[in-house]
Amino acid sequence: MSGQSLLVPGELSPHRSVPASIRRPEYVGKAAPAPYTGPEVQDADTVERMRVAGRIAAQAMEEAAKHIAPGVTTDELDRVAHEFMCDHGAYPSTLGYRGFPKSLCSSVNEVICHGIPDSTVLRDGDIVNLDVTAYIGGVHGDNNATYLCGDVDDASRLLVERTRESLNRAIKAVKPGRQVNVIGRVIESYAKRFGYGVVRDFTGHGINSSFHSGLIIPHYDAPHATTVMQPGMTFTIEPMLTLGTHEYDMWDDGWTVVTKDRRRTAQFEHTLVVTETGADILTLP
């Protein structure tokens, strides 16, 4: 395990502006989004609009990732992704979602998810997850990936590689007629081979015109997750694996989730649509 010191909150930069010409999600400026009451199965037009949103989100994430290096702040990564999305006519979905202050989530080392970009400086040997969601055409596209910063220790490097592989295996398990619990069963059985923890309380989710539709996609073997997958259903899969416990603490900011034992964690995510034969990834650059 890396000998890096634990993270502490940094300083936030001023709110980034979005051109007035860019359409906002309905929740911007509100305490919470309106409950989603539409279907989980989307029509072909919605899916194609989600593919556009997903492509922009994936490209914005890739552009920000190019800047990952020792000495760079997580706020700078946020700036890059923010400007990319705005330049392509998309609204950064996290900006103003339930009060979240930034345009991506940057989760470093022991941060499981929802890290807030700030003055934190990346160090040689860190791992950093970037979670980017774009809103355009009335729909969202959501993806994330964990990147290596400089010379990373073997345990962390393997954790990242295997977390990516757990997502790939989960996507292959998607088939119409199957219950969504097959997704978590595949992820957990793979993670257990290496003694990794599988985060339970933060999950994949339905996504469409709503950022989070209410559909839950657990990443562990959850017998209660009996929703049957149907062609046209859109959701994310985003496993979070840890070198230790799956239990967590939350910082006082109400967002940043860290492993209770402060060991490292990695995550990967795609938005996908269920097809007649499997799954089609909508967040490809």
C-alpha cells in the first residue's frame, strides 16, 4: 500500500459560470431535483440523444485526464472538463445538483466517490477518479474512470486494473430478461478473488432525462434487486472496489465519502442501454 499521507479538504475556487445559451437541468437553483415519474425504458430518440451526451461526457473526462500529473490541482481538472462541456453546448450535470459546487467529482486515493475539486495538489503515486456527467438535448450521460498519477505502487495499480475489469464483466452480464442483481453478483464474485471490498451504499442508477431516475443497480450480490432488464432500459454500472473495508465515513462537506480504514479505492462507470442481445455503451468518446 502507498505511504501517502491522508487527504484533507482544500480551498474551493469561485463558482464557474455556464453560458446562458446552454440549457440547464430542472434542478439547477433548487435544493433537490423533481422526482422522476417517467419510464425506465427509453425510446430510440432518447437513447440517441443520450449517446450524444455520453460522448461529450467521455471526451470531457479524457481531456481532463490528460492534465493529471504531480503538482496539478483537482480544481484545474474541473476547469478543463467544465470548459470542454460548455464549449460543446453541454451543461455539467453535477454543477448545482443538490448544491454540489463543481462540474466533476475528483476522488483521490481513499475517497470512494463525490470528492469536490479544490486546491488539493496531486502527488506522485496518487490514484484519482474523475466522474463526469454532461446534460444536453434534455438528457444526461454519466461516466467515470480512475487514473494513475506518476509512479503508482503495485497494489493500487492492480486495484485500478481489476476495478475496470469488474465493470467490463458486469456489462457482459447485461441481458434482457435477467434481473439486475446479476450485475452485482458478477462484480462481487470477481472482487472476492482478490480480497477486495465492494462498496454497497453507493450504486449504479437509472439515467435518462433524470440524472438519477430511482432505479438502483447494486454492485454486490443483492437478492432484493429483482428488477428485470428490458430492451431500451438505460442505467449506469459503476463498481467501487477497495483494498480493505467497504464501510465508509463522510466528510463534513456532506459529499466526500472516504473508506473507513482509509485504504485506497477505485471506480469505473459507463452509461448503457439494454439491447435485444446485451448492452450498448453510451459513454464512448
